Amino acid sequence: MTEPSLNYVTCADAAEGHRMAYWQWGQPDSPHVVLCVHGLTRQGRDFDVLAQALCERAGASSSGGIRVVCPDVAGRGESDWLKDPMGYQVPAYAADMLSLLAHLQARSPISTLDWVGTSMGGLIGMVVCGQPGLPLPVPVRKLVLNDVGPTLQWQAIQRIGAYLGQSGHFNSVQEAADAMWKISESFGPHTPEQWLALSLPMIKPVSPDAGSPLRLHYDPAIAGPFRLTTEEGAQQGEATLWQLYDGIQAETLVLRGAQSDLLSPQTAHAMTQRGPRARVVEFEGVGHAPTLVAKDQVAAVADFLL
């Protein structure tokens, strides 16, 4: 399969509910599901390269295939924008993932469940995996936390907040890609072709009278709750995140950009010493966050999961 199928699940919220889109790769009835959840301003097509690699490797093995599911978190990609912007927070996203997993289970039963979470997607994963009593189809077997941990560096939060919500308007795909690269150089080296592939799902057409034909895909209102975060509040939240991390039963792999400003070496090391005692793999020349496009990054995840 060279293209994923686009599907939707209805999720509850404080208003009238919303539809969350998800992209599905591989064998639709496979009992082995890998859920890949993206970062704060991104969307599910970020995982195209990884998903194809996982499907190819699983299809060539005796297991007979895999189902890779990549949601567009609410307010991003093809998913609905929320009526109440205060719903753009990790606990609500985690509830949406439970709805998605129940939906996937109803379509075809799950016997093996793995989770790959980049940045925000990793925080959502910690919420889901760190509370054993949640109604999952099966416990998460393996968890990949991509450049995120229970302690987040405040300077990185400030850096992200400086551009979050500026959805921009662009006259061409290349103009949009160039603008995104200026705030994404920490992702590490990419060929022009790789960056264009990552950029295409990040833009949407706007109405003809808007003055420019393209904008970024996400609801600018996702910045609202994020900007309410204070340094003191972030420090207070650390204790909760560490408690969740300590509750994780899944075998855990932490990926870290060696130049990351969000996940410090000290936090990554602490994650190897407590809770699931994660294994850490670092990628030189990469900051926050590895895009899982480079061959060594894909191999690290595929080797761990399969």
C-alpha cells in the first residue's frame, strides 16, 4: 500500500462532540495495531515513512501483517476544530485516543497494541499507558517516546509558544515549506524532497477571497491553553507526569535528538533508572524532534517494535 485510507471516529467533548480523522496503513483486520501520535502542531501524515516501513517488514515476516493507525489529533489535519478551545489539552486528547481504540477494536479485534508518540503524542501516551485502569482493548505492549519525557525544559516551551498559533498564509507550497523550515531546523538534516513530503499535509487551501491560497492545517486556537502555561505550573505538572511514567508497564524506548532543547540528557537518563526503565537511543545532529524519516531513526523504531 502506497497511500493510507482516511477514516473518522466520533469523540465526545463538552459541546456536541467532534470527528477525529485517522490514517490507516497496512492490513485493516490485523490484530497487531501500532498507534502513531504526532506532535503539537503536526498531523498524522508525519508517520508516512515509518508506517510504510513497518508494514513492509511485518508483511515479509511470519506474523502476516500489521495495522498502523495515525490520527490527526483534534484541531489538526482532517479532524474537526473544537468549539471550545480549552479542549485542546492532553487529557482530552487521551480521551479521544481511548475512543479511537474502542472504535478500532469494534472494527477488528486487537491482540497486540504498540504506541509511538512524538513530543505531544508521547505525553498522550504517558497518560494512556501510565494508568493501568483505563479501558484499553489490551494493555500497550511497547511504547516509543520520541524526544519527550516527564520533565520538559522551559526554554523549549517558550520557543514553541513564540510561533504556535501563527497559522500564516502562503502563495505556494514551496513558500509554506520554507517558512516551516525556519522554525523546524532542529528536526535535523532532510533532503528537499523529504521536507516537501513532510510539508504537503501541513497546508490547506483557504477561500479564494483570503488574499493567499494556502494556510497551515491547524486551528490557531490550540495556542490558547498552551499560552496559559507558566513555568511554575509546568514544574508542578512534572510530579504528575513522573507518577504516570512510573506507572507504565509497557516496554519503553526513548528517542532523543542529541541537540534537543525539550528533553534534557538528565531527564532521559532518569527515565532509564525508574518506571519502565526505558532504553534511550540518541541521534546526533538532531534537536527536537526526530521526524522518523531518516533510515537510522526508522530502523530504531522498527527493530524495537518488530
